[in-house]
Amino acid sequence: MKILGIETSCDETAAAVVEDGIRILSNQIASQVEIHARYGGIVPEVASRQHILAIIPILKQAMAQAKVTWGDLDGIAVTIGPGLAGSLLVGVNAAKAIALARGLPITGVNHLEGHIYANWLIDRDIAFPLVCLIVSGGHSDLVLMRGHGDYVVLGRTRDDAAGEAFDKAAKILGLGYPGGPAIEQAAKNGTASIQLPRAWLEGGNDFSFSGVKTALLRLVEGGKVSTVASQDDGLPTKADAAASFQEAVIDVIVTKTVAVAKEYRVKQILLAGGVASNGLLRRLVAQNSPIPVLVPEPVLCTDNAAMIAACGYYRFQAGKIDGLDLDVVPNFKLA
Ligand code: KG4
Ligand code: ZN
């Protein structure tokens, strides 16, 4: 079964063809990151305009890379939310137009569910029950999954998402956008020598990342982090601040994820979302978990359409076919 996946929820226009939910025949992504970097964050109107420009070329590229024609496809999976309404509309309308023209079944996918299903692109036989940590620019959720399409959210962030915290910290340190990769890169030249606060929120599975960000801001505003390249002022460098911030955030994420996985006696831990491409997170979860950990390669952690096609495969298997009245759901919840 060959499924065309389409993803336009945020600032990547993506299309992919995946066979039987696991074989990636193509995976094309047009990133808008350089355009939004000028503004230090995503501008929704600019994003939807860029999606309109990119959607047809990216669809053609995905079909060409997969060496398939429209007649070879068995279905279309498209992200309907959560995300920016104007961005989602571009992908959903493209998907509906193809479905109508070619008489293909269509299924609307939750973007977060798509992130989770990136893991099925690397292993078809994942054991349930499992705990999945979704850490992206908009979400930080700990999800118990008892079977395909069966989710219980066990914990979530009470303020900033993990990726959002990385983006804000990078802005504070003047490291550019997107912040996650910038912080990880800068941290390689520093040591985690600054003690930043960790919000353990005892007794629960929720996260909070705004405190550590504010602590970093206070240090920078108070002149406690060096702004010059040379270190002869004796202050911690920006690289040290980046390493300290990264460690504070990842420490909490790893500890809580492993604890919740043990508590629910799951068979597997999955990582998903853009922040799961962070090397320190990947290393520390693997080191600290007695439970097997699965994490997709970085390009499948950040936004892509192969994960949407993979999720679509399991939705089609379960008979979840939508009509052409399919619409965007900008605040779509997972469970
Ligand atoms: O999943 P994603 O591509 O888009 C959303 O659905 O939000 O995640 C994007 C987020 C951004 O906040 C970005 O800074 C963060 O993931 N991110 C990272 C890394 N790569 C991307 N955070 C930490 N370390 C990274 N290497
Ligand atoms: Zn995402």
C-alpha cells in the first residue's frame, strides 16, 4: 500500500511517499527557516504564503523521487492539526484536490500522532504498552500508548514547550533561530558550569521550562555571562551558558521519562519531535533507561511528511477514512 503524506502545519512544506507504513520511497521537505530567521520566529502569514508557493513543486518532487504516478497511490494522509490554520489549509486543500481528482481515499492525521509514528518507520514490531515522549516546538507531552491509536496523556508542560524554551534561550544568548540546533552546537564548545534551576514539580509527570529560561535571562541581563569572545573577563562564556541550559532541560526530561516508563511498566520508550534530534537527550535516555529506547534519526524527528504517511497507513488499516468535508483542526488534541 503506497501512501502520499502531506505536512504543512508549521514552517516546513513536506511531502513523502511511504509503502506499507515503513518503506520511505521519498521524503521531501521545503524549509522556510531562513525566511523566518529574519524575524526571530515564525510569522504565520508569511508561512502560509510560502506553503502556497512550495506545495506543488514539493508534491512533484516527492512523486518523482519515489518514481510513482498518481495511479500508483492507494491513499493520501494529511496533517489537519494542531498547527497554524493558514498553513494547515494549504496541505489539506492540496490533499483533497488530489483525492477528488484521482478518486483516492483520504485520512486526516494529528501532527503529534505523526511524530509518534516516525518510530514505525524504523521498526514495525514495536511492543505495547509504551511511553512516548513528544518534545517539539509546540508540545512537551508524556503519552502512554496501549495500542495503535490509543493514547493517554500522562504529563504535559505547564508553560513553554521544550523546543520553545530552546528557541527562547538561543534568542537570549543571541545564537539565532531555530534555537535547539544553535544551543546544541554552541554547547559543544562549553561546559555546563552554571547551576540553573530544574522544575521537578514533585509528585507529577508535568514539565515546566519557563523558570530555567527566566534564570538564564537574569544571568545575561545581570552581566553574569561573558558577551565577548575572549574569556579573560573570568565569566562563563555563552557556550558555557548554552551547555548549562541544555543540561538543565534535558536532565528533567530524561529523569521524568524514565520514571514514568518504570511506573507504568511499559515495554518500550519512544522519543518523538524536533527536540528528540538533540544528541544529549538521545545519549542520556539510552544510558539511563533499563527499558529499550527507540528514537528516529534526526530528519524524522523534526517535521516531515513520511511520519504522516506512516501514521496514515495505520489509520487506513483501522478503516479511518475521512470525507471530502475534511477540515483543519488548529487545536487538535491527541487524547
Ligand atoms: O517537531 P518540530 O520540527 O516542529 C514542531 O512540531 O514544533 O520541532 C521544532 C523544535 C524547535 O523548537 C527546535 O528548536 C527544536 O525542535 N529542535 C531542537 C533540536 N533540533 C530542533 N531542540 C534541541 N536540540 C536540537 N538538536
Ligand atoms: Zn512537529
